[in-house]
Amino acid sequence: AFIDANFRRFIVVFFIINLGIAMVRPFIIVYAKEVYSQQDNMVTILSVFSVIGALFVGFILKLVIDRIGAKPLYAIFTAISAVSLLPALAAPGLTHNGVFALVFLLLFSTVSNMGFTGQDNASQAYFFAMVPEDAIMDLSMLYYFILGITGGIGSILGGIILDTLRFYGCNFLQSYQIFFVGTVVIIIVGML
């Protein structure tokens, strides 16, 4: 399969983008807790809104993936994943920490998960359209192996980076600002 240049390029792109997303995905809720001092019960609410975002994307993909194609949707949702992290750099509503902050966190969780889920589903559709039928079983294992590796490495690396930034004197907001910029750069490198 690696003889095919398109397959090789996809695997590299898939690895880089998923690494960036895996680094940030588990820390969206931690960002809300540490930067906005949200209580534990807020985790449930943010998780529900993340799931709502994923369901909405599933509905959108069902309607448009056959018309637009998996490859353009993969690029679109990857871009949404990167752009959705940028508002967190400004930490809107942090000084007021009231309704505005809550609305921001709900939208942030929803839209970021829409991007993450959309790129995940579109990449899977693109992958299976590219793979020859007789190689689906073997290459599916490769696909999910890469997904698992990037998920594990990304989560661990994200935690190490955030802890290191705090160790060197960054407060919670500064740590996440640097962290989100880094993950956006990784996702953009994958897109390029």
C-alpha cells in the first residue's frame, strides 16, 4: 500500500493531524476547569454539548458527503478543528466569569468537537474509498493502529507540555494559550 504516493501522503497527514487533535481533545474540559474555575458538574454539561456537536456533524455529513466528497470535507473539518481553538486564546468572559463565560465554554466545546468529529469521520470515509477492497482488513488495522498511537501519544504529550509550562512559571491561561497555539500549528502543518 505504501507504494501508492496518495496512500503514503494520507497516512502522514492523518498521523500529524490526529496527533494535534489528540493533544488538545482531552484538555478542552480541563481548560474550562483550570482557566475558568468551573465545577465538576460543568464537565457533564460540556460533555453533553460536545456530543450534540458530534451529532450535528453526523447529520451534516450524512447529507453532504456524497455530494462534496470525503477529501474536501476532511480538509474543511480539519480547518474547523484548528480555527475552533483560536477563541480560547483570548479567553472571552474570563474576567466576568458569568453567563458570557458559560456560553463561550459551551460553544467552544460544541464547535471544537464538531471539527474533531467531522475530520475523523471524513478521514475514515476518504481512507476506505482509497483502499482496495482486498486490503480493507489489513489497512483498517493500520488506520486504527495510527489512531490509537496518536491518541495515546497526544494525550501524554499534551499533559507533559502543560505541566512543563506550569513548572516554568506560566499560569493556567498562559499555559493553555501556548499549548493551543502549538496544537493549531501541528494541525496546520498536517493540512499543508
